Amino acid sequence: CRPHRPGFGLRSMLPPKLILLHFPISRVLTVIQILRRVLFLLPLLVLAPTARGQDTVESYLREYPNQEQVKMMNAWLEKNGKGTFQFTGLVDPSDATVVTPQATVDYGYNWFSISDGPAIVTTPEYDKFLSVSIFDMRHNVPAVITNPDRPILLKRPGQEIPEGEFDVVELETDQGLVLTRMVVVDNLDEVVAARPRFTMQGGKGDMRRDVQRFSPETEKNAQAVIDAVITYIDPDDAFGRVSGDVSFLDLAAGVKLGQLGTPADTVRYGTILADDAGEPLTGDATYVVTVPGGLHEPEGYFSVTLYGTDNKLLIPNDRGIYDRTTFSAEPNDDGTYTITLSPSGDGKNGIPTGKDFYGILRSYVPSPGATMKVRVEKQ
């Protein structure tokens, strides 16, 4: 057996020029990070009510990922059996299973419990991008395995490992989710035919999971903190493999902005929240987005997907175009990509809008040091 070890943008908050001139850049960056944390914590301290047991803003923020995972799990279990795979097909605007989904992907979901022993996951061979992400109920992501070449063993600490060759993944909670992604490149029939080869042996333990409750005042104040953090969050800091890898503030904001996101060493994210002038993106304007080249390794790909600000879901349009990817966008001569966002969807590599929106840039199997920043020019 071998253990598997898998691996949104910060606004400028620089001090005055006079101060910058007296410090090396490394010191300046450290100061910025400290200021960022202070600004995050100020609303928490100001808004926190008098503690009554654990009914505090901090407790809510720490519990929020568990709340959202349980909510998603219970909704899925109303229609599906534990420890079994179900697939979405190509996601469209009517699919509210998960917020901020990618459009040209066939997602597979399997909510499971290993309370009574380990589970073994097998997957098909696929010559395009296939990933298997393992989540626990705290929204830790202990493994993201791309195109697995052996079965995956899911276990809790202390559980025995059966004989065989596995990628071993240890979880912090009994319950969890196996999320599979198969990119679809004009081959949906092939992808659908591969579904029966996703299997799980075990995973049918106790699905009950406690959720802490909070007063309406605490929830309101904590949500205000999360919304403030979203304004400044760096997506690379949002998700971790084990508890403590990332700040509980960043994790709460990451879950609200894009639940089921994964760590930066497996998938990198960039948010497209405003144009280059800092103005929110509106459904009646046209924008030209420039995506840098070199975002991913040869076995990976990039995507830009748009979502309504009202519901964080894909935006309905007559063209049925919700994203642009390495496979569907024509590159520029210099390796960059031009993507046009407009009500009609016209223009080079166009995506229709028609309502206020934001976007997520994703890089699967990211290149080291890739810049997840885009230019957004309002026309």
C-alpha cells in the first residue's frame, strides 16, 4: 500500500510609498499579510455577541463547513443510496446540486460512511482528464487523485488495511464524499459508458452527523464576516488536506464561494469578480477577458465559467454555452486566450451573460507558478 499525498485575488492594500521605500519587498509582503489578517479579524471582534455557551461568531465560522457538507449530503441521500455513485451528466442551469459547478464535466457523487470499516473505490481508465476528490465533513480534502492507476482505500485512523495495492486515504470523519470529474470533449457517450466502472466496496456505515445550531443574530453576524473575507480571499489559501492547513476564516469563505473546491496543488482557482476598474460585472455590459497561457501541465486544462450573483449557478442562455476551456476556446498567437462576455454571447470565444455575474478561472493539474490573474476590460 502507498499513502496518497495530494497536494480566490487579494486586493492591493499597500502602505504609503514613503513606507515602502524603507523596507525590502519581503518585509512589505509580510506586513500586507499581517494587515490582511487584522482586517479579517476586526469585524469578527466587533460583531461577536456576548458568549452564551458556544453561540459565538467564531464557533459559527468553524462549524460552517460542516453545516454545508451535512446539508449537501442529506439532500443527496433523499434520492440516492449511501456508498453508491450517481452521475450528473453535463450540468445545466437547473442543476443546484452544488454551487459554482463546471459545465463541461460529468460529475460523480458518492456520499459514504466508513464508521464500520474501510471502503475501496475503483475507477475506469480514461485517456482524458479524470480526477477523484475525497472530502470529509469538515471540508478537508485529504486526496485528489488524477487518473488513478490503482484502487483507492478510504479509512479512519486505527482501521486495518486489507492486503493489496492501494492509494490509501485517511479521513478525519466517518462520513465523506467521493467526487469524480470526467471532462467531456464531444464524447459524452464514451463518458456515460464508463460510469458502471466506478464502484465502491463498503461505505455503508452510519450516515448520521451532528450539526451545531446558532441564534439568528450569531448567524447574521458570522455571515457578514464571511462576506467580508470573500472580498479579499486568495483562492490558493481556501482549502486544505487536513484540519489546520488553512485559516478557518478562509475555509468558511471558500466553502460559501465554491463548496467542493480543492487545494491549490491539484486545482488552482482565480476569481473574476470585477472589471479592471474595480466595478462589479453586470449583465448588460460587454467585457473582454484575457487569460494567460501556461496555466496547466499537458495532462490538465483550464476553464472559465460564469455564474449568476443571485444563486451561484450557471446562467441560462439560448446558446447553451456556460464556459470556455482549453478544448473549446481558440488561443491567441502568444498562447493567451481572449474570452468575450456579453448579453448575446457574440465575440471571440464568447459566453452569454444577461444578468449580473461573476466568473471562476480553474486550472486542473496546474503548472508551478502559474498566474491565476486575468485582465477584464469593459467595452
